[in-house]
Amino acid sequence: MALELSALTDSIDKAFGTEWKKSKGGDAPDAGKDDRRLMFAAVARGILEYLSAQQNDFIASLTLTDTAGNASVTYNASATALNISVDE
């Protein structure tokens, strides 16, 4: 699954609507909707660019344990490659 700018922007927009409703009641006003969308896209772009720049630091090691919780194996990671799409 790719981490895509439009999907993250949509998620932030949806979360804003949810938080608005919880805080203020009702739907967010249509006034300023385009400006909010621009801000959400900028925030999404910043997050994805940050994640892309830091992706090798995401996972240093991974420990796998069997379903009974008895045996475990730890793997060290030297690099992580996230599937990030920022150019939209």
C-alpha cells in the first residue's frame, strides 16, 4: 500500500470534520473549505516528505514470536523502504 498525498489529505479533512462536530456540533461550515483543503494538503505533504526522509530510521529490529509465545527470533533492519507518493 502506498502512502499517498491525496489519501492522507482526505483523511485529515475527514478527521477535521469529526473533530469540528465533536467540539462545535453540526458540520463544518462551507466558508473557508478550499483554504482548509489547501492547508490539509500542505500538512499531508509535510508529513509524507518527513516520513520519506526518515524511512531508514523506522524499524531498527523486528521480533517475531510464535503463537504460543514461546520461541522468538529478532531480525535487525539496516534499511526500511516505505512506498510514499508525494508528487500529486
